[in-house]
Amino acid sequence: MVDADSGWDGRAGEARTGRGTRDTGGTWGMRGARAADAPPDRRVAAPDSRVALPGRRVAAVSLVALAALATGCEPGTATGAQDAPPPARPTQAAAPSPTAPVTEDAKPRTAPPPSPSASTAAPAPSPDPTTARPAPEPSTAPPPRVLMRTGSESDRVRELQARLRQIGHFGRNPTGYYGSVTADAVRSFQAKRSLPVTGSTDEVTWGRLLAMTRVPKAAELRPPTERPLAAPDERCLKGRVLCISKNSRTLAWMIDGKVVSAMDVRFGSEYTPTREGVFEVFWKSRDHVSTLYDTPMPYALFFSGGQAVHYSADFAANGYGGASHGCVNVRDKKKVAALFGQVRTGDKVVVYW
């Protein structure tokens, strides 16, 4: 016989307890008591046995309550618990999404390669202020004016040579012609005085030379010869004679055994030797040019075929470093010019050793 106040029928009791004959009302009464003793967060109200419910509905409610206890879900909140924070749940941190931005709290284990941007590139080393020097500004001052250079010929060139000789830079007698020997002497002077070594005489070089030397005397400007005169050949002691010595390399213009003027000369090479003997001047040509060698022969005094006494710019420039093609070269232009004016056609020429 079923107790109508319990709200349970026999089938429901058997289905729930699996025992069929146990007093289901008593069973729920016990469960109600245990539920009351449970902790507040796990407390579940027992079904009121005084309310009559359909059997299937009561069974469904019971199953939901048991499922909630088994899974730990909280289907409802107890009265007064809204002020208390919910219990913390241990959760596993999700791996950052490949596309999600990385925050400071979720830095990757390995740092990404540095970006070659200006913010990460190492700054270029600044120049050491103690070693960096500004580039020199180009000079705007004009170069000093050149007064004499190779090829010049004047009395000032003669003075230049005489002054250079005073201080040991020019080892010959002045000729008045600015050749390679004079240019080398000027370079030597410029190098010793820390001047630009050009070989040309500019205003600065000339001013420095004037300050270091004295005014040359007449004998220094125009010495008779660079070499001492040789004893004249006996054929030179009578009449008007050009007495030319290959041994001393000098020419003496003599009248009746007296030397009127003397000058340095050079001769032809071994392949084009100057002929020796007694000759006479047969032709005078002031501005002669050699048709064979296309070479100027100023103040030419011809005495044997194409051989003549004449001025040589090459001899004035290079001294005895060269040779003629058989002529008698004179390096002092003024002296040979004066000689040209004095010598007459038919005067004797003696060439000897």
C-alpha cells in the first residue's frame, strides 16, 4: 500500500533506489538531513515530501540535482552571496595566437632577429675631435709673377747667374742666356730656401736672392773667359787673327800679338771634327740659319766650307755637355756680336792644339 502523502509511487522508488521495498519517504528524509548538514556552497534543498508531484517530474528534478553535484556546476547563487567574489578557477594559459600581438606579459622565449632599421642600427662612430681637421681651403692668391725662365736672354739673366755664383749655385761665368744649367742652379737655390722648386725665377725667388747677395762687379758680369787663355800660337802674333786653341777651348781676338777680347768656345765632336790649320774669313752672315741642320747660327764668320765661328744658344744653355757639327761655338752672345762687328773679310783664322 502506497503512502499518498509522500508523493512517490512504488515504481518511482524502485527506479530511483533499485531496492523496490525500501521506504522511499524515509530515504528522502535521510537525504534531506544529509543535505542540510552539507557545506553552504554545496547545500541543495531536499524535495518537500508534503507536496504531491507527478512521479516523472520528481525523477527529472532529482537527476538534474545529482548532475549538478557531480559536475561542480552552480545553477544558482545563495542569498547574500552576491557580495562575495566567485572562487578562482585554475585555468591553463592559452598559447598566443600567431596573429595576436605579443604583449610584455607574453614575450616569446627567443627574441626575433633585429630589424635593420635606423632605430636598431648601431650609430656611426663620430670623428675624434682631436684628430679631425678641416680640409684646407684652396688658395685664392695669384702665383708670383715670373721674371725669367728658360730661353730668356738679357743683362738681368747675367746678373742672376753672377749672384747665384756668389753663393755657390752657379759654377760658370755669366753668359746672359737662361738655359738648363741656369734653371738647375735656380732649382738648387729654391730647394735650399724652401721655395717652390720650379726652375723659373719669379718675384719671390728674385727678392730672396737679392737679399742674400751683393751687386756683381763688372769683372763678375763679363769675365774675359771661363778658362785661362793658352799661350798663343806663333802664327797668331802678327796681323789681325782669330787665335783658337782646342787645348784651352778659348778664342782670342788678337791684333799684332795683343789680345783685344777673349771668349769660351767649343768644337765639333769626333764624328764632325773642327778642322785645324790656318784659314781666313771669307763670308760674314749676321742672322744665318744652317740649311743642313736647320739650326740658327747668329753672327757667323765662315772660314772653312760650312764651318764658322758663331753664337750657340745650346752652348749657352748646356755648356760643354754637347758639341757642334764642326763649327766653333761661342756662348757669350754680346762678345761674339762685338767680334762680328770688328772682324773683316780676309782676316786670318788659326785653329790649333
